[in-house]
Amino acid sequence: MASKKVPLPRVAHEFLRTKGGRTCRSTLTLVHRWMSVRDLTLSDLTPTHLAQFWHEQEQKGLAPSTWQTRRCLVHKYFYWLHQKGVLRFAVDPPRLRHLRTPLPAPARRFLAQPDHRRYNSTVRNLHDWLHRMNIALSELTPAHLKAFVKKPIATTIAKSTRDDRLAQLEPYLLWLHDQGLVPFRVHRDVYKPYPLPDSARDFVNSLRPVRKAATCDAYRGLRNLHAWLDVLSRPIEDLDRDDTERWIKSLADRGLAPSTRTSYILRARNYLGWLAERGDIAADPDDLLRATDLPKIPSYLPRPFPLEADHELQRRFRRADTLYGQALFLMRRSGVRIGELARLEPRCLDEDLHGNVFLKVPLGKLDNERLVPMDDETRLLAEQLQTQCPAGAPFLLVPHLARPTVIDYLRAALKDAAEGLDIPGPVVSHRLRHSYATELLNAGMSIIAVMKLLGHRSLRMTMRYAAITQQTVVEEFYAASAQNTARYDLPVPSGDTAEPDLDRTLLNVISGLRSLAGDNTSLRDHANRFISRLHNLRRDIAQAFADLDKP
């Protein structure tokens, strides 16, 4: 069950806006939730309450570094409250280094070297663990080391994280062995990726002038093909269709996701085409890897927030007195990606000759700028964010922070706002974009217009974002039926009391939809979806009449 949402008092928000309080939101929320359970206010707090709070935190089995950092932040907050006259007792803000386990002399000598300072955190974590386990440094064994990297705190960590932690500890442990302070020499299995051959490296370098760096780096996955050929001792010049079929099967046998296998096959196909152009392979690349080799990628439903949860989120965003809450409301009302939101420029509003105001979205995932129309409420929100932005700043939101850090704070603010809501699935910022597209589509906006607003390049991308409600389907069906009824003379059997032929009526509606779509590809795809539903309706009606005729 989700913990109760406890709003922070005004004085806490004031502290969060200070330079030292910008990273304390989660810690302050924890403190005020603890106070709320006990019906305490800041003016009621005593040193006894503070000691009780720390005692309960120690029982949670937190990592020493987490516990120590949290303690320092809480003391900083209470010291600031005392300076404001809110607390009745004084609190000296301890420095974080005073709370740490003292390092032994060898560790201090190791970290004193300039090129070893980057290992400070890992070395301290190791000695914190040794201190808790009552193990002296001279008694350290490979078994102890394995236990530390597997479970340095109360929770077992993933294998990839263990490898990273051991890699960070390796210089320190080798130094200790050279000094004669530990009796063993650390050894770890280092993963070395298969090196790209010269032909693949030349192909990747040929893409760099016209492709993004991330796209070029993804083509390093060609090592999967070359490593597989190397196991068979088969040069790529002799590659034939039988080889590629077995390689595709090996990808499936490894349990790779369909999207991953598709990306591997497409990149290998481009690579083989490049080799054929240079004359390095004699086989036809279109025959080596065919379009039919691509696995069918599952089609997932759009993931907008439930309607009630979406309305409640927008209400909470409206009432938020924090910069990140207001920014998330702007994201929900404009449909921008979270990366585009973080990179909005201070002068992001544009007005045309007719007085319409647009949000200028910077270059994003697909390298295209776009203008998103804004209603009055969203325009006022953007103008309010502009007033909070310092003059000459490069970005609209918190320009002094790195963009990845701003994105992390936005995600944390969204999870805080969604706390206590009945939302199935993960609460991620991209679902705000899904909700934006779904709302517009169900309000009657064409799929082409929604595609332009979202900055997509194909209708297929947009359809993954927008969920059409059943009511919208019914309304559009009746609208199309009425339009075709007026345009075509639908045959009615003779006789004053005769009823229309329902099946013939539906067939005429289908014919009318096909005529309206014409040769327009996008409209034809849209019409085909309705035609499929109409055929299902014909089948259900025929089955219903057949059931009525049964004795």
C-alpha cells in the first residue's frame, strides 16, 4: 500500500528554495511524514523526538553512507529552522565527515594520492562494511570480498553492479597487496567485447558524417555477427543464405526481444549492402537478409494515465508551488518530451499575426523543431516560468543545473505528485504525453494534426500514443453512416411496412468509406480500421438473427 501523501509546510518549501536545500526534498518528506503519524508539529519537537527518529532510522538497515547523508541533511534543515525561530532548541549542523567511520592509516595514505581520489566513496564503503562485520583489514579474505560486493548493505545487488564495484576496488586492493597489508592478490574476470574488424569499423566511420553519435555507436552491435562467424571460422566474404538463417536462429535462441533482433538484422543488412557496394562480398545482400526475416514486434496498447488519475494529477500540478510541479503541468498541457522540457529556452513563446501563441519546442529526439499552440492557461503558466528564469540563462528551467539532473528532479516530482493515486503500471513522464495525445484525438482532432503536435514523422508512431475510446468509435461510425445514407440511395424492400436490409446498409457504408478514402494512404489506413469493425458488426448481426430463428 502506498504511504500517505503528506504535504510539506510552507517553511519547508522555503528551505527547499535555498541553495543548501535543493537536494533535500525526499529527506524532508520523510521527516514530516514521521511527524504527521505522531501528530507533531515543528514547534512541538524536542531533542527526545529527534533521538527517537534517528533510532527508528537505524533499525531500517540503511547503508551507512545513506544514513549519514540523511542525518546531515536533517540537521542542516533543523539548524535552519532554529535560525528562523521555528524550533525551540538549538541544533549544530554536523559535517558529513564527522559522521563517517574513521579510515585506517593505509586507506588515508592511498586516498591522499591525487590520482586515487576518485576511489574515495568505494574505499569508504568497504571500510564501513568491515567495521560493521568486525573484520580487520589484515584479516580480509577473498570470501569476505565476495560477500561485500554481493551484499554491501541489507539488499543483494545485481551482478553487473558487483562487477563495477569490484573494478572500482581493484586499484586499492592491488595497492594493499603491494604494501603487504592483505595476503591475496585480487583477480576478476574482465569482460572484453569482441573487437570490430577493420571492415565494420570503416563502415561505422562512414556513417558518422550523416548519423548521430548514438546511432553510430549502436552499429557496434555488428560484433554479434562477426563473433558468430568467428566461432564457425567462416570469413564474411563467404557468407551465404544458410549462414544468415542460422545466425538469425541463434539470435532467437538467445532469448533476445523481437525489437532487439530486428535492430541487429537491420544493421547487419545495411552493413552487408555497404560491403556489396565495395565489392567485398559477392552475394546479394537483399537475399542474405530479407524483409521476411524480421520478427513480428508485439503491438502494445497506448499507456495514457486513467482519466480520473489524469485529472487529479493536473489538479495537483495546478496547486503546486514548486518549479518542477509547474513544469510538469506545462509538459502535460503541451505534450513535449521530458528532454525537450528540460531544454526549453527562456524565449520559448512565439506569437503569429493572428495573436495565436505557440510554444517553440527545441530540437529533440527526431531532430525537428515544432510549434505547439497553447491555450490561455498554459500560456500564463509558461509566462510565469519565464519570470522565474534569471536573465541571460541558457535554459528556462533551473539553468544552473545539468540537464540530466533536472530530468531526474522532474521524474521525482511526478512520482511525488502521483503518490496515493490508483495508477496501474509505472508512473513515468512519457505517459503524460500519451494522455495529451489521447485527449486531443478523442476531442475530434485529426490523427494528422496530432502527429504534427507530437513531432512524429509517421502515423504509426502516433497511433502508439493515442488511445481511441469506444465512445469515439461509436460516434464516428454513426457520423459516417449518416453521411453515406444522405449520399447514396440505400435499397429498401417494397411495401409500406418493410424494414431496411441491415446487411445491405452496412455494405453500402463500407463502400462509401472506401470511396471517401480514395488513394490517400493515411485516410485509407484509418478507414480500414472502421471497415474491419463494420464487418465484425455484420457477423454479429447475422449470428443474432440466426439465433432468433432457432426453435
